[in-house]
Amino acid sequence: MLPHAVQALPPGASVLDVGAGSGRDMAALQELGFNVFGVEPHAAMRETALRLRPGLAGRLRDAALPALGRPFVDRQPQGFDALLCSAVLMHITPVELPTALAALAQQLRPAAINDTEAQRPAMLLSLPEMDRQRLHGDRDADNRRFHNHQPATVQALLAPLGLQLVSARTQAQMRASTGTCWHTLLFRRG
């Protein structure tokens, strides 16, 4: 997902990584000159990120979906140029999904009249879709909550929030080896 993100963003863009995990993507984006911040709800993951990547100090906070709030309103009062959310939304129930997507959209700055296509605020989502035979109710093999959210559903929920789908990629070939295919969706604020 990271190469796709870099191509979609203007140099120096402010980026929020939702579900930052160990900070790997944050650090890579920071090295490329992006003004990156992240949220991660698990304390152990935040500690690991800061231990492995000290340059993320002050840029990683505790926050979680579906009700994310504005964790960096003090640093980015107008919102971010872009948001990344990879391998997170599958842990959100279908009932929580509209609230979670609205919380993500709230993180983006408004579009400016003079924004070019590449400068319009962007949201890049990566959604896993696991073979239903590998799921046990709403749980995966590791007993984590897992819901397959279809790209069309996400698109329909984001459209009223002013976000239009501009690019969609599906890596269906992964299904045979992992039982999971990945959908990478790029939305831009209109």
C-alpha cells in the first residue's frame, strides 16, 4: 500500500496513519519527507514503534475507531492532506462502519478551490477480504474480530461525506495462498 500512497500524495503532505502498528509505514513516509502522524490503540505496539523508531516521538497517539475524535487537532487544526488506514476496518462491525468512516473523513482538511487533483485531500484504505470458509462467525483463525467490508459498501458510505473513489485495486491472486484478497481504495475529497 505504501508505494500507492506515495504516488497519490504531493511532496511534504501531512499524513495520518490510522492503526499505525509498529510505525513502519510512518517511518518510511517520514524518511520520504512527509509530515506524518499516527494513532494506534494498543500500548505495546506504540511502545514498540517508539523503541524501534525514535523519530516518531510526539507523532504517535492513543486513539481507536470507530469514534476516533481529532487526536491531532493541536498539530493539524485544519486536518490532514491524507489518511492511510490499512488492515484496520475488518475489526469494525458492519454496524460501526458508518461511524468509523465518518471519523476517518473528519481527519481530512477541506478541499481548497485551487487544489489540483493531486492536492485534493486523499484517503487510502486497504481492506482484506477473507474467504468465508476461514471465518468462524465474526472471528478469524486467531479469534480476532473480522468482517469483510465490500468496497462498494465503503464507497457508498463515503460518498455522502464528500469522498469519491478515484482508484481501486484488488489483489485477488493472494486468495489461493492466504485465503485473503486485498482491496486498495483511493478516495479524494471533492
